[in-house]
Amino acid sequence: MFASLILPVPLARTFSYRLPDDMAARACVGMRASVPFGKNHTYTGIIVALADAAPEGGFEVRDVLELLDEVPTVRPMQLELWRWIADYYMCAIGDVMKAALPSELKPEEGKQGIVRVDFRPKMKPFVRIILKDELADAFDLLKRSQRQQMLFTTLLDRSHALQQDVADAVAQDELLRASGSTTDVLRELVKKGLCEVFEQEVSRLDAPLADDQLQPINELSEMQRVAYRDICQSFRDHTVTLLHGVTSSGKTEIYMHLMHEVIGQGRQVLMMVPEIALTTQLCQRLRRVFGSRMLVYHSKLSEPERAEIWKTLLRDDARIDIVLGVRSAIFLPFRQLGLVVVDEEHEPSYKQQEPAPRYQGRDVALVLAHRHGAKVLLGSATPSLESWYLAQQGKYGLVQLKERHAGISMPSIQLVSMADARKQKGMNGPFTPRLLATLGHALRDGHQAILFQNRRGYAPTALCPSCGWSPHCPRCDVALTYHKSTRNFVCHYCGYQTPWPQQCPSCGNPNISLEGYGTERIEDTLKQILPVARPIRMDTDTTASRKSYERMLADFEAHKSNVLIGTQMVSKGLDFSEVQLVGVLNADSLMNMPDFRAHERAFQLMEQVSGRAGRRIGQEGEVLIQCSDTRHPLLHQVVRHDYEGMAETQLADRRRYGFPPYTRLIAVYIKGRYEDRTRLLAEQYAAAMRQSFGARVLGPEAPGISRVKNFYIQQILLKMEREANPTLVRQYLNRIHDAMVAANDEMLKVVFYYDVDPM
């Protein structure tokens, strides 16, 4: 028997191997197998097909070394999804496999025969009583040791030995902690035959609430009930429905009622969120209702935890009905999905940028749901223009929540002119006098505030006032960002670091000045000028681990800090009842980006972060947006909370200039070590594309950041009509690529890839 396997290599094909007789009888599609590859390497692959006949071609077929599973690790429907992703996003299926499987389930490749030990369950020592019916004798044995008596008494109590026929086992660490004892004392009890220590498999995942601690789902308000009814009605005619609800309108409550309905039918629910930070608060709300029937999946979990979730979902007897996760959760082995909820569906972070597969998690979720026969609910206060357009066209259902729940009013948004403040020399660091005064008043009244600045680090760059020198990355075409915590300049693209110079390396001037404000500098400045402020900072520098997220949110919830300073993380779904003020420190930097989506994203960010204010009954939120041009039309749409007006304006521009959603984009990237050679290859490639696609091909051109990690970058953009056959387009592109590689060996010396539906 012969098996076709997906291997974790960047080649768009599968590989054939012979199954020895002892493996052939038990091999199944979806099992993992270790196989030889090349001269001296071993890879772990996934079996995708079995056949009795040898593959055609007459080449030598090597043997599978080992089957790593007793039952399949990957379901057939998952393999279908992998193939779709590889085809649509024009990447190797091996890259999809690497993205999908937790590393614990794909033992590392290496020299032949050297494969890392596979995933193992977590084992933990437990203690149980042996001598129960002769307790008097037991205490006689212990009368000379008070510490042993204390430990044994604690074991009796914790194991409920006196209340039930069969005593419970007690975790060893819990027993020692409760009794204030040590392993040496426990060892003496074991020697005397009073108890035994044994290992038992335990979960690595957080312990769920007991059933008697669960709470019922909150009743829906009248407005929410109408929306719930309309969603159910929409699902009769549409597979996908867009829920457009203003911030704090209670979309999560509607999600929970839909989940309860679906799992009552014996089907599963996937709820996707764009950021790990959102899982913390959402998880608490969902666990209070669904308990052990829910799991959380994201990249901050350890690899063994991710593998345990995968293994748990594979079991048909596992009662896991709901998964809350980020974009990678689409790869999990669901049994039978009934509903997929994509919260904050507009978020760019649903799109994978590096490495391949460069997939859009929201769009793959639609395909996943279709294969399961499930419904999809897209939720957002500021939907992506693509989703809004499809809803307006009738392709998606549309349900709207135009008011906040419980009569809470929308926050008041006002524009504050930084230009006027500069003229009057009133700026205090990044703060206008009005924002600083309003912030101080809110904090002294016991409220909390959020300050939004979409730039991390201390200062975006430094400058020598004498000669104009500023530090740049030697490997990338970007300025270095100064981080005060490490006293280093850092490249946010390649990680290069260099310390603060004693003097200007160009002219020797010792007085180098910092330019601009990142979140770290804003935190530092606020501490100096507003003593009542107790700021905490949320960005990728301060949230490296899952625990740091949770600790930060818990501290802010407990009022240990009263100002949350952050990048776009703070705009995404956080719910704090005491936040009365939101400040956007520099709106101009959001709007003035060389990207056709810049105004859409700027509106989304400002509207979303504004929605963090005034989420409590009786508290009116206030939002101050600092900007240089207070007359900008987009800013006035934000002030009016006018999403539909923004969408109408932006869609008119997109139609006029031929951008999505009226067209589809495919970006072609060529990266090479030598600038001239890379540009020449890109020009040749674009010329070949024009022979098939004509004026639909734009470029090549160097992007805004034209060199990263010493690779020069060229980009070609293909604009296709929305009605064009995507399969045919991909076939043409693949032929062009194959012809270019065959005609020019230089193509093998550059990095080449496609980005389908680029963000």
C-alpha cells in the first residue's frame, strides 16, 4: 500500500511513500507519519490519500518510517479546508500544515531517525489513604510526630475519608500547602503504609467553574430581543448575517443567546476575536454561563496546552461545545459546527501577514462554516466596507442595533485643535491644555481614562539639531525607535538594537534630541505633569505573555491604575464601567497614510476607542480628539458617529478608482539581496503579467519600506474585476511564474510570493 503525505516544506505538492505491511493494515487518512526526505532528513507528515497501486513516474518510492497515531490527528474536513487555503491564497499546502498544527503535534524534523518525543499528557502526583478502617491504629503510629499527625489529619479532611465509602485522592502540592508540610514528612506516612502517592493525568487548561457556580444568561432587552429575532429570521435566507451594532449595544449578550440555542441542538460554536486581550474579559463572561463546555485558543497558550485542546476536540465523547479563539482557531478539529461568530469582523489583525499562508481569518471562517453547514454572524460597530457592501447588495443579511443598551447614551466627541495650542505655546508634551485639564478633572472625580496613541516605544526617532543625523536601521529602510526602558534604539521590523550614543556619530554634538511621542514617553510625561494620574501602558512591549494581559486588565478593573495608555489594542472591545474619558492624542497620524483604506481604518479606530467611554448607566462619556485640521470631513463623521456617511463617501471613492470591494487585489512580492537585480526581475515579471492581464497590472514599485532584513522589495499589484474567475486568474499567474523560472535562473535567487486580498 502507498500513502500520499503533506510535508512541512514550501512545495505545492504531496509526496508518495510505501507503507510496510505492518503499518498498511492500520493506516488512515489524517494520521501522522515520519518519513525520510532528501539525503538525511526526517519529516513528520499527514497522510492525505491511500492507494494500492504505486504512483506513476517510475521513481523510487521510499518507506514510511513510523506511524505516529493510533487514530487520525486531522479530520477529513480539515484537509479539505487546508487544500482550499493553499489554492486560494496561492501557497504550499505544507505551509498551511505548519500554521494549522500545534508544534507538539508535529515532531521537529532533523537527521534521519531523530524525531522529538511526541505530545504527552501532563501527569501530577496525588495522595490517597490506604489505611482507612483502622484510624485509631493509624494515629497510634503517629503519636510521636506532630507534623505527621497534622499531615494525616489534613489528608483525612481533604479526601472526605470520613464522609464517604471511597476516599478521594488529593493533589500532593495542595495537600502539602494546606498542611504546611514537606515531601519528607509525606514519605514517612507512605513508609508506614498509611497512604500512597501515584501519578494521574491532569489537564493543563484552566479549571472550569463547578456546575453549581454557573449563572443563567442575562435576559435580553426589548431592543436586543428584536435584533435576536431578526438574526434568526435572516439565517433562514442567508448563510452570513452582519450585525451592525453601535459600541456597548449588547452584541455579546445576543451572541450568548445564539450560542445557547445552537449547542442545545448538539452542534458546536466557534467565536473569533481579533486580539488575545479580548479573550480575557470575554472568557470570564462566557465561562460564568457555559463552564467546562467552553475552551479558549490563542498563541499565548503554551504548545502543550494548544496540543491538549486539539486532542480534546478530536474525542467524540468530549463535551466541548464552544471555542473562543483568535484567527488560528479556524484550524481546530471541530466535530460539527453550527455557528461561527466573528466579533469585531473589521479588524485587520484577522489577516495573517507573515509567514505563509497569508490568509484572512474572517474569510476562511466563512468557508469553514459552509463546509459544516453552519451559519456565520459577523459583528461590528464599524464593519469592513467589504462586508457592508455585501450586506447592501443582499449577499449577506443585515441587522442593526442603533442604540446602546439600558438607555446608556453615546459618548460626546469633540475635536481639539493642536494647531491653535501650538500657536499659543500651550502644548505640554503631547497634551493640549484642554485634554490635560479634562483628564485631571475626570481623575480627581474618581473616574478612569483611556489615552490612545498608535505608536509604541518612547520616541519614534532622534535627531541631531546640528547636522540633522538620525539613527536608521542598517538592515531596513526605517528610522529606529527609542525605548527608554532598555536605553536602546530598536528596529520594529528586524529587531536590530543599538544603544543611545554619547554623541552624534556624524558631527560629535553631544546634545541629541528625541522627536515625537510613543506610548512609553506619554506614560512618562503624564506621571511628571499630572500627579493624580496612575498610568498603565498596554502595547506589545508590555503584553509579551498571557499573564501580563490578564494582570494589566485586572489591575485597571481594580482601580490600581486610573489611566490606560495604549496602541490599537485599547480600541478593541474592552469593557470598563468607570472609563469616563477617552483621549485620541494624534488623529492626523491615523488619516495621513499612503493606503486606500487609511480613512476607513482611521474612522474605525477612533469610533471604536471612543466606544470605551461612558459604558455605565448615568455616566456620559466624553471623547477628545486632538488634531491639526479640525475641518477634516472624516473627523466630523466620527463626531456624529456617522458610520453610514463614512461608508457612502469611501465606497464612492473606491468605485471611482477601482479598489475593493469593486475589484479583487493580488499583490506579487519579489525580494532579493541586490537592489538592481530585484528591480529588473520585477520589471520582467510585470511585463509578462501584462501580456495576460493588460492594464490591470500596476507596478512594479518599491513599497514605503523598501528594504527589510537586507532584502530589497518590489511589489506588483493585480486588480481584477470582482466577477473574474479567481481559479482562472490563479492558473494564469502560476503559468507566468513557471515560465519565468524556466527562462531565468535568477528567479531561483530571490524570494517570491503572492498576497491574495492584501491588507
